[in-house]
Amino acid sequence: MGIFSRLGTLIKSNINDLITKAEDPEKMLSQVLLEMQQQLADAKKAVAVAIADEKKLQKQYTAEQEKSKEWERKAMVAVRAGDDALARQALVRKQEHENISEQFQQQWVAQKQAVEKLKDALRLLNNKIEEAKRKKNILIARKKRAEAQQQIANTMQGLGDTSAFETFDRMSERIALMEAEAEAGAELAGELSGDTLESKFLALEAGGGNEDDALSELKAKMGLLEAPKAAAAPQLKAGDGKEETPGVSETLSASGLTAEDLKELQDLDLSEFETKDAKAAK
């Protein structure tokens, strides 16, 4: 194979490949349908011309038949008049028109048959075009469905790549770091302003005795713990002639303690025990 032959083959193959890639099924089908419709229009014109010729031949055949009958009537008039020579001439003219009439009749019959065949072909072509239109719509729908499936496949293939998920993880870590920095900044600002959690609890313990008592009473009302003992059993105090609580003295006397034992109990500071009991109750 010569170099020019190979070059020609290469050019043809590249051109064919470009044409194949440039072909759009939807556009190609539309163009084919357009050409078929043009052919249908041309076929309709041809059938119309054939029908016109048929009608013309029919009229010519009918006209020759009328002329033949007219010359026959004239021959009969000549015979009645006794002019046989004139009657013979009229009959000759009648025969000529009959011959022409027969020829027109043959042409008319043949043309009529041709017109019927053309009409059948025209109907077949019209049915083909309608079928092509329906197939075009189906093919275009299949094409669009295939394109959608291809697009979905490409998208799923892209999602299968780990780079997208790695990006999400990296952004999540970055946002978590930003949140931690924001919390650290808020905590640092609180320490600088002295408004820390520890200071809040210290302030609460320093001045929150009333709140603790109120909370204890609320829990006692709810049945979560016993009523505060501070209100039920006052502390025992000794010295300087102060009287002890009647309920406590009667309880100690009933227990069989001596006067000396009572004296020692009065000298004791029971506030420490009451504080421990209160803490245990909490």
C-alpha cells in the first residue's frame, strides 16, 4: 500500500469518526422525518397529477362517445331524407370517433388503475411516517433515559471516591478545633474577669445558708428527707444559770442519769454533733 493510499484511508477514517461523534440521535431522527414528510408531499403532488390525468381521459372518452352518437343520429337523418351517400359519410365519421373513444377508454382504465396503486403507495408512505414519528418519540425517550442513567452512574462513581469523604472529615475536625478555641477563649475571659465556677460556689457557700435551709425544707415537704432538726431540737447550753430545754432534761432524767452526768452534758457543746447530723441528713 502506497503512502498516498494510506494517507487517504487515514483522512477518511478520521472524518468518519468525527461525523459519528457529531451525530445526535434526536437531530438525526428529526432530519429523517423531515425528509420523509417532504417525500410524502411530493408523492401527494404526483398522485394529484395522476388523478387529474385520469379525469381528463375520462372526459375525453365521454366526449368521443357523444360525438359518435351525434354522427349516428345524423346518418339516421340522411337515411330518412333518402341521401344514402351522406348517410355513409356520417357513419364513417361515427366510426372514427368510436375508434378514438376506445383508445381513450383504454388509457383511462390504465390511468385509473395506476392512480389506485399510487393512492395505496401514498397511504403506505403516510403510515410509515406516522410509525416513524412514534418510533422517534420512543427512541428519544430511551436516549434521555440512558443519558440520565449515565449521569447517575458518573455521580455515584464520583461519590465512591474517598476524597469527598476525606474532605468532610477534615472540615469536621477543623470545625471542632474552632469550637474548642472558642470555648477556651470564653473560659479565659471568665478567669480574667474573676467570674469562675469556683468563685461562684465559694460565694454560694459563704452567703447561701438561707438557700440551703429553704432547699432542705422543700425536700422535707416532698418527703425526700426528714424535717430539719435545728427547728425541732434547740442546742443545749451550759453556764450562767441558763435553763436547759425542758424536753431534753426530761429525756435525760428518764434515762436514769445522775445529776453529775447531767452537769457534764450541759457543759458539752452539742453544736458540733448537730452539724454532723445535718450533713449526714443531706
